[in-house]
Amino acid sequence: MPSSSRPADDDEVLTVDELVSWLRLSESTVLKLLSERAIPARKVGHQWRIRRGRVRDWLDGHE
């Protein structure tokens, strides 16, 4: 998707807690999906960082 047509918040970086709230899943489920690399994310130190746009793509089946 061209950057000009992406929603403005696609580059927003989420924490696990924010992702849990957004997806309405349990923290343990989100952590399992992250550790299995099912959800595209990066680990920074001991914490996960997730780009909203990448999760949107994953939800839409593009990842």
C-alpha cells in the first residue's frame, strides 16, 4: 500500500498492553503470538514493540 494512502497512525508503535486492548485478547495470548512470530513485531531489550500498520496488515492477511 503506498504511504500516501496509509492511515496516519500506521507508524504508531504499540506496547503489549496497548495491543492487548486493541485486539481484545488476553495478554498471554498476545505474548504467545508474539513469541511464535505470528504477529510481526520487534523485541527491544525485554519489551515488545509492535507497529500498528503491520498488525493491520497481519489481520488483513497480508503478512
